[in-house]
Amino acid sequence: MANPRGPILSGDQDVRDALLTKIRRTQATDKLDAKRRQAVQERLSNHPRNIVPKRSDGNVDHKVALFTKLMTAADATVEEVSMPSQIPRAVAEFLRAHNLPQRIRFGKDPALTGLAWDQTPSLEVSDGRARVSDETSMGRAFAAVAESGTLVMTSGQDNPTTLNFLPENHVVVVEANRIWGSYEDVWDEIRHHYGDTVMPRTVNLISGPSRTGDIEQRLELGAHGPKRLHIIILNSASKAGSPKE
Amino acid sequence: MESTSRKFSSNAREALGDSQLQRALSNVPSGFVNKRAKAAAALPEFEDLRDKGRDIKNHVLEHLDLYLEAYERRVIEAGGHVHWAASAADAQRIITEICQAHGAKTVTKGKSMISEEAGINAALERAGITPIETDLGEYIVQMRGETPSHLIAPAVHLNKDQIEADFRRVHDHLPKDRVLEEPASLVREAREVLRSKYLAADIGITGANFLIAETGTSVIVTNEGNGDLTQNLPKVHIALASIEKIVPTLEDASTLIRLLARSATGQEISTYTTFSTGPRRLGDLDGPNEYHVVLLDNGRSDMIGTEFQDMLRCIRCGACLNHCPVYQAVGGHAYGWVYSGPMGSVLTPSLIGVDEAGHLPNASTFCGRCEEVCPMRIPLPKMMRHWREREFEKHLTAKSIRSGLKVWNWFVARPELYHRVSGLAAKFIKARAGKRGRVSNLPFAGGWTKHRDLPSPQGKTFQAIWKERQKNG
Amino acid sequence: MSEKRKPRVGLFVTCLVDTFRPSVGLATVKLLELAGCKVEVPEKQTCCAQPAFNSGDSKSTRKIATNVIKMFEQYDYVVVPSGSCAAMIKIHYPELFTEGSGFRTRADELADKTYELVSFLSDVMKLKDTGAQFGRKVTYHDSCSGLRELKIHKQPRALLSKVDGLHLEEMADADVCCGFGGTFCVKYPDISNDMVTKKAANVTNSGAEVLLAGDLGCLLNIAGKLQREGSEIEIRHIAEVLAGETHIPAIGETDQ
Ligand code: SF4
């Protein structure tokens, strides 16, 4: 882990102990204490689900459709392709449609670096974290949530977090079978992937492009983060995105 | 922050006479109320989620010591640092020291009410460090030397023209003849100005909507993405949070997330919900090298176990402000301190004392709209009444009310006399009203008749009529 | 129905109706009798204790509540022509006494059989139509306690829809407080004025000729504002319309 410097401050310890003791006094007697500890322990290790809305129940098609509907309502654009080889052209097309330079940056995710970028020779690709000069970035979602139309991006060298926020245009690829119903489904995926109680440094839930209503409650896109969010769903069952060749 | 809550009545009068403010406030009902109603109606589970949300927070408050310990352990495991602050002064000192240890000159800040409460900006400035608010609304109020007037819409008290004037005054390096007609051009200008600030900042400070004990994670929720740039670009990320922000698990956080945006803005979920755990990891290309959490008590532990404990369930969604006719009338600043609206009327006396903020829980008709929409089912009117009880016990209730009440209670306990006097009052007012059927001024009723007529009684009391009727069978 | 089997209803008339508008009390009696009840009016009743309760004077509140409980617990039902006074008895009286205490049980029992007038007629007596006639365009203000503490919303509208000739025109924000709030309107007159001004505008903009509501406090407040502004809109308690007692002058008016 980077920079494992010890705490730079001392003296908080007393505050901590006094506070915890004070809270404990209002809530517990010695007898109760074991019970309370057990209740907390169980909740933390079992992490039971509470109420999960039913709206996302259904097959992949339903989840893709719900995700698309909600993302679109949140001002993102969504398209489907059926094969990875179609992605570079979809990206180039998105850039062209918005009069953006044919230049894009992504992380070291093999699923992105390994795409057939030679098909779109005029499209310049580079990798790394976001630079201020980048106009468009690209990422691959760890997962998505149909329930609210939400992308789930995890940090790391494959998909550096700054790519999600710094450029004005953001293209995200998500595989259709990674669109889960609920947040809870995704937490289970993360536990499975990273280990119990371990989170990536950053998990971003993203539901549309950046916005603000701070001036007279009027909605404006692109407040600090991306003004445009374009999502490419990789769906081998998709009819919409069948090969154009 | 210095409080002017004592002057609530005159603050309110001023606010009501401020036409700019009134114009800005007229956006509140259409902007928030209808959207919340739609979002709530669109999710069949919404009411059950509210029950769940309430239960989660109640469970946390009953086990807060243990969850805080569990949370701390996980933060440290992930390579972060946890600092404990009993008071605002502690939080100021801790944050200033971290900044000084890194030789920080500027810090960027994500929107955080707890930072307002703890006076972090003023403390940083005293230490020669420049804090830069990055949420657009916060940025605007900071450039005006004001404080936010709403939990989630800090500049809701302003109109576009006022903001344009401020931008022209403060961004004096930009061409004078530039066009700033539309909100869009103001948003763009703020975006560009703040860009360089993010990159130059040595430290980023955010609040936290939730702290997850299971994983040692802090969560922020924004629509702009400013919090993410704030916490990802500088070398150090400090998250400042009050102790009751703890939730046990990712599942519990999910339940509250489902409630938060729907209640606040009527969105399904806010645009960005970010979970941060420790500093950057081996191989990461970005993210902070250091991650600090400052846990602030500032009076909250005193509320646990009292009739005000329920207030600690608040997730700062702002729904109670949006739906409150008093807030809609006077705006946030009239309340005189960081928190306004119904939640402020309950919380402020807890944090700065009921002798200072005694007006706030009184300035309510108990119409109950706040409780009706509060996602955490906090019984706000009931708690305002509890404050009134405490004031009454401490003899803080206004003299006029106290003595009026005494007289009334005395009569109420003496029915014969009561009926004689109410009969006289009915006759007296009716006589005064004469043919008009109403009076425009009346001794001892100036508060009423200043603004409205008093319809006349019909002349006889019901009891008198009923008695006659029974006699005549 | 034989006289014996008629439910005995204790009428809690409220201090405002008693002093300001006894005709509402009489209309209430008429409606209750129409619905098949036997009405009695305990003559020692005064106030439900809201002023003390809302000012934080819990000791006096408890004292007054104790008297009301003793006076009214003998009836099958207690009916109140006001949402806020009914809610005081139904919702708040039990909160005044510690759980398990004798008075708590008595307060709970009283709460169970206490109703606001219109909801009592609809929900308990299943009255569908009062047979009244009123050929006017009306709008209805939901007073806060009735709406939010007692969930009264559909009942008045359903009964009004059966009034011959009556046309209901909903106003914007019918559910928003009128700014009365008991002592609030004298403690914070300017805020109260802002609220009632907005309410009056919504009433006017509805295009209705008559404003109705179930709480005299709100009605006096809104009437006072509308009339100060010179409005011609007629203001009445809903009981008067449902009982067909609309020949008497409306609130703030005389027949002279
Ligand atoms: S009190 Fe309830 S409605 Fe008000 S801000 Fe807190 S959670 Fe939201």
C-alpha cells in the first residue's frame, strides 16, 4: 500500500476513548454488552439484504431495457453492439457525431486495449490517467445496475478514476451480462472479486452526465464532470447491433 | 459560525420584504416538491424503504460505539487514518495540522454541511491556507461571503442576475464584454475557473453521506462530480464526517441511497455516488496518496438516549425544507445558523443551545408536512414540541405567551366562568363588528388584525343555544 | 332503529365553534342525528388543551386532558367538528400519560372512539349522502391535522360530491398550511400573513365561489384574509353545507 505513514497526530486517542465510553454508557449495561457485540458482528458478516425493489426482476433483456430507459432519462446516450470488434467504429462514430477530435484515452484494461483499433486508423488512442487536455475518455464498467440506470466503475490501473470525471466526454463499455438488477447484486460481485470486506480504492456509481441545478433550479449538464456520457452495451444477443458489414 | 437565531423574527421580516429572495424562493415548490412526489410514486417499495431506513439508523444509534470501532479498524486496514474530534475546535485543529504537514497552500472542498458547522474554512484561512468550494452553489455563496441557505441547494436564495454580477466582479481576469446571459454560460465559466483550482490544490476535503463499517468506506453523493475531482486530484483526501453517518453494511447504505435522491431532488439516484476506501493502491495511476477521516462529535453524543436521538437519523436530504411553508416563506438564512427548515429547528437548539435558538422550534404551525416527507420518518413536529417543553420548564417561553396561557388555563379549569366570559366575548366582538360582520382591529389581537380581519362571532355561544334548546325540549 | 340501539355520541364542540360559530355545532348535531346517533353535549366542556400542549406546558395539558377524558369516556363515540381538536384527543392524549398507567388506558380508549365529524359520518356511520342541496362552485381546504394526523382527504370530497348542484373545483396546494397554527399566527404574524396570503390567492385562483374546510381556525384565518383583501368569496364550514344549513350568513358576513 502506498505511503503507509503513521498518523501524524497524537492526542485524538483520548477523545476517541472518552467518546466511545460515553456512548456505551447510554446504551449498554455489562450484561447487554455481549448481546450487542454479537448483533453487530452478525450484521457485519452476514450483511443481510433489506428491501430490494422488484422493478429490475427479469431476464437480461429486461435488465438491458430498464437500464437503457433510465440512463436515457438521465440524459446519457446508449447504444448496443453485438461484438467487441464493433466498438472502435462506434466510438469513432460518436466522436464524429459530436464534432469531437478523433482522440480517446483509456486505462490499461485489456478488454479495451485489445480491441481492433486498427480498424479506425484515424482514431488516436492512448492510455493512462486523465490529462486536463483530454476531451474524451473511455472506460469499461465493472458492472451496471438496471434498477436505477447506473454504471459501476472500479478504480485501478485498468480504469483510472480520473477518466470518469476530468474529460468533457465519457464513453463507457458495459457487457450486457454485467448489468445486474440491484446494487446488492453488485456488492456480491465485488465481494466475490475483491474479497469480503475489501473494496477497491474507489467505486463510482454513475447515472448520467454531470449536472447542476444550482442556478434557479434549472438543470444544466456538464457542471464539473462529463457533459456527455455515451454507453456502449456489448450484447451478443442484440439485434440492434448486429454487424453492419 | 456566529448565530443570529435569536433574531429570527426580524430576520424573517427582512426576508419577507426582500423581493429578490422571494423571487428565488418561489422556485422551491416547483423545483423540488413535485419531483419528489413523482419519484416516490414511481417506486412501489418507497414507503417500506422509509421504514427500513428508519430501522437501520435506529439500530446504528443503539450500537454506535461498536460500529465506530469496527469502521475505524477497517479504515486503518485499508491504509487510511482516523482522527477523532470532540468539538468543532478539534476538527479545525486536526484538519489544519494535516494541511500544514503537507505545506498546503490551497485546498479544494466538496460540499459538506459538517464543514460549515465546524467552521473549517475560517480556520484554514486563519492558518494562511485558501479553501476553495467546488460545488457550484457553494462556490457562489463563498464568493459572496455568505453561507449556504439550503442543505442541498446552497444558492437557492439567489437569482441568476445576482450570480452573474458576482461572476463579473470576482472573475475580473475574463473579458468584460463576455456574454453571461444564460445559466449555461455561468456553469461553463465556473467549470473553467475551477478546473485549474482542482489541479493546483494540495489537499481535497469532502464530507461524507455515509460511512460504512463493514468496509471502512466513506460515501459521497453529488450531481456535479465536483466531489470526485476534489478527492482524486490532490495528494491527500480528508473526509470530515459526524459520527452518526455510520451505517453497518453496503446493503444498508444501498437502502439509504434509494431514499436520499428521491427525497432530495426526485432523481432515482444522484448522478455520482462514490465509495472511497483508503488511499491509492499499488499500481494505481491516480487517487490520493493519503486518506484521512475526521470523525466529529460536536454535541451529537449528548443527544443519544434523549428525546432528540431520532434527529440523528437525518440524512440531510432537504425534503423537510422544501416542503416547509415557513422555509418557503423566509428561506434558510433567517434561521440564523448552519441548518434551517424543520431539521434545523430541531437540530440547532441541540448544537448551539435552546436559549440561543429557542425561536426555531416555535416558528412552526405543526402542519406536519415535514414529517410526512422525511425519508427517515423523523417526528420533526413532535421534537419541536419537546423543545417547547424544555423552554417552558426553563422559563424561556415568551412572557406574553406564558401569561396568556396562564389566564386561559385558569378559565378552562372553571367551566361556568369560562362560558360566561366566552358568551361576553362573543357579544362584545359582535357588537364591535356591527353590520359588517367582521372587525379590522381589536384590542389585544393586533397580531391578528394587522394582516387580516376577524370574522364576527354569531352572538350567542353554542352552549347557550343548546341549553335553551334542551329547556324548550 | 329503536331509540335504545342508537349510538350515544358526545359532542366535543370546540372553543372556537362555541364562541364564534355555534351554527357549525348545530349543523353537526343535525348531521349526527341524520346518521342515526343520539347526541349529548356535556355542558362543562371547554377546551381540548391545544394551546397549552403546543406551548410546551405539559402539566396544564395533562390536567385539561384528564378532565376531558373523565367527561367524555361515558359515550360510545366522541365527535368533534374540527380535525385539529379531534387529533389532539385521538393522537396526542395517549402520549401525555406513561404507558401502563391508568390514565393511559383511559386515554387510549377515548382515542379509539373519538372522530372528526366528516370522517365519523363516512367511516363509522357509513353515511353516503346527506341529502343536502347547494348549487355553487366550491373549493375545499385540507386542514393540516385532519389531513396528516387523521388521514382525512377522500371523505369530505365523497360527501360533497353527493350534494345536489355542488361543483368542487380543487385549488392548487390544497394541502398546504394556511398559516393559522393557533398561537403561531400571533407569535409570527408576518410569516403567518405570508402563508395565508398564498392560500387566499390559491382559493381565488381556483375560480370557486365558496371556500369550505373542516376546521374553524383555518376558516377564520383565510376568511379574515380574503375579506381584508376585499374578496367576495363565501366561506363556510363543511358541516353547514352537508347539513343544508346555508341560509345563515357565511363567515364574516351578516344578513344586514
Ligand atoms: S429531517 Fe428528514 S427530511 Fe429533513 S433533511 Fe433530515 S432526513 Fe431529510
